[in-house]
Amino acid sequence: MGGKMVPFAGYDMPVQYPMGVLKEHLHTREKAGLFDVSHMGQVFIMAEDKDFLTAAKALEKLVPADIQSLKPGQQRYSQFLNEEGGILDDLMISRLELPGYEHVLYLVVNAGCKITDYAHLEAHMPEGVSAQVKDDTLSLIALQGPSAAKVLEDFNPAVADLVFMTHTDLNLAGPLDAPIWAHVSRSGYTGEDGFEISVKHEDVGALVEALLAHDDVEAIGLGARDSLRLEAGLCLYGHDIDTSVSPIEAGLFWSIQKHRRSADAGYLGAARVAADLADKTTKRLVGIKPEGRAPAREHTEVQDMDGNTIGEITSGGYGPTAGGPVAMGYVSRKFTKAGTDVQLIVRGKARPAKIAKLPFAPHNYYRGA
Amino acid sequence: MSLYFTEDHEWIKVDGDEGTVGISAYAAKALGDVVFVELPDVGAEFDKGDEAAVVESVKAASEVYSPIGGEVTAVNEILEDSPETVNLSPAGDGWFLKIKIADADELSSLMDEAKYKAYCDGL
């Protein structure tokens, strides 16, 4: 396919295809992009007693999100925290809706963290609850963009009923020679409507080929995946979030349900979450819009207008949809208001910028007709 | 007028004691869509191999090194508003800067077009 390959998290990954990052990005926002994200980790958590609450309670010891209230077919975003409340990884958590498997939780974790995630789960799952890693059997692809639903409906019209952050298990057929059993979730990492599709390794080739045969679908590399998620204001692990920050500092407050915000909520790191909520002095992740055309990359120093260091950029580059440079980074609490003037030190020169509301490109999630 | 190339994919077109500097088509293609170019100030002085400009694509920033020592006499202001000119015309309208060559002997260590082509084919 002419992909330019780079090493990433121990995998050879396509950073871009012949179209190039800029056009791949715009194509995804206009039509549909297909991403190979099989490097990500896929894990099932289930209890021997086949009681959903047994598995949910076990996982709730490791993540701030409320898991017990998940209905079959629902999905939530959360984070694994260490004892100090630092972020070990961020992940998607789903409760299967397949009859007979409604007690099973399905997790998708970052490639770069998955080995330590699996060890973390292994160490903390109680007797009677198991975490089963399926990376040796399951592939994961993402179809993202305004045409994604139209494209995937050809394979099974039932996907039209999914709304953002729900999923189902079904057969994909239509243009395929033989039906493929798939776990389809309406979610993604671009800010667009779209799907993440988990299928067996032996089926993924045929599915990818059939999807790419559609006029609206192009293969998209890691480069555009990064610029798309940055414009959407979505964190990248190892850059915007890591063990040095809590979910509150990272602006992930929304992912922690109300009754899970107290120090005695009963998960690793809960005390830090509660403390950071109360303490108005900690830093916060914000959007930063450089004025002018010069991108400000990761590790760029952020200063107030008097030249005092107030923070650092953690993701920055050019936003093809925004039509200019965009960035995210941490600043001291008193500088977090949108519109605040700051300066960025790019190659020794102070350049003007403003604190900005995230996202830089509007989210186009499908929340129902 | 003679044209020379560096191993870092800059070109320099020499006319008397002035050189026009840009990046090769090979480099422009490898970088992908250029979204920003930072140019030096007119009057800046460089030694051969000094960082003279920065070219940014969606995904990364890359340095452009001066192929020769000398003083910058002009920069291509078109690139400030239309950085994509680097991709459209790397050998022409997408030039970066003009430099007053301090020591023409330094040109002898650069590649001519045929050598450079062979060099790129080997990459």
C-alpha cells in the first residue's frame, strides 16, 4: 500500500501513505479514513461466577470510572491510576451486550502500556476474576469520518442503530465473500463519527480490503491519527498524560462520575483525585492556540506575558482542519481561562499565543437521530 | 550558473559570488506537506553547515543547513504566507535564501547534480 513505516511501541507502523499526512487528515474529516490499530491491547475481564457485578467491582478498584452502572452495550473512557493517582494508561471499557456474555468486560488499552497494564491487572484481579488478553487472536481497525456509517451499513445495516460510546457484536457481510464476526463500537480517536472494529486476525485482511474498495475510504497512517486527535483535544498517553499527572490535572474530570470523586471511593489513586479537585493550585491541561503560523511542538516552554515560566506544551503541531498551529499543554491554574495571552518560546524566540477552548475542530459524534 | 547539493539535501545555485539556497525535490517529498518555514534575518552570517532555516511539516520540524559560509542577502518572503511553495516548486519558487559566498573553495566539497542523483538512489 506504499505506507512509510516507522517503529512504534515495538511495532512497525505506517506513519503515512502516499497521500501524505495533510491530505489523509482532511480526507478523514470529509469522508472516511481507515486506521490499523491492531497494536492496541484487547482484554476481557470476567468472573467465574458469571456475575457482572463481581467483575465490575474488581475493575472499579483500578479505575476512577463507575463500572457497575454500565449497561450491556455501553462503553466508558477511563484511566488506570497508580497509588499516587498518576495515570498508568488510559483505556476504553465496555460491557458486552451479547446474550450469555453480558457479564464480560472488554478493555482496549494503549500499545505502549499494554505489557505493564496486563501485569497490573494480573496483580490486582481478585480470586475468581480473570483478565484474558486476546492480542494473539484479535485485530483492531478504526473507520472514522462522516461517511463511516454509510460505508459500514453496507456490511450490516444494524450498525446504524449504534450511538456514540455503544457497541454490539454482529456479522459483517454485504460486500464480503463470507460473513465476518465482529465487535463493533461507535467510538474513535479523531473527534469524528466512526467505528472501532475488532475481528479475528484471519478475517482482518478481507475486511480491510472490502472497506478500502469503497470510494470514500482511504488508508490513514499514524501521522494523521495524531493530528486528528490533537485537533479533537484528545490526550495521547506518554505525551499529554503519564504517571506524573492525575486525571484532574489532565482535564479528565468529566470521565469520573460524581460518586467516584471522593477520597474513599475505593480505587487506587482516589485520594489524589479528591485532593486535586479541592486544591486550586495544581496545573491543568489546556488548549493553546499559537498566533501566526509557527507550530509549537512538544516540550515548548509556555510563559506569561512577563516572561515567567507557567507551563509546557505536551502536544503541538499543525492542525489541517484548524488551518494553523494547534497545541495542548499544562499551565498553572490561574492561566487556564480561554483567551488568556501567553507566549511560547520556539527556538529561542517568544511567540504570542492564547489559551483556547478544546477541541480545535468540533466533535461530530453521532448521539442518535 | 552551477548547481550543487549537500548530503542533507540542500541545493545551492551559484551566480558569481551569490548563491541561492533551497531544499531538493527529494527532501520536499520526504518531508511531506510543508506548513511553516522559519527563515533567518537578512544580514545573518553562517558557517558552512550551520542551521540556517527550519522547515515544518504536519508531523515534524527539520533543520535546513547552510551549504556554504557567508552572509544572508535575501530571504524568500513568499514562504511566510505560502509555505506549500516548497512542495510545489522546490527547485524554483520554493527557494529559501540568498547568501553572499565567503569562500568559493567550499563549493568543491559539494555534489553536482549527477552525483547527488546517484547519492539519493543509494538511500
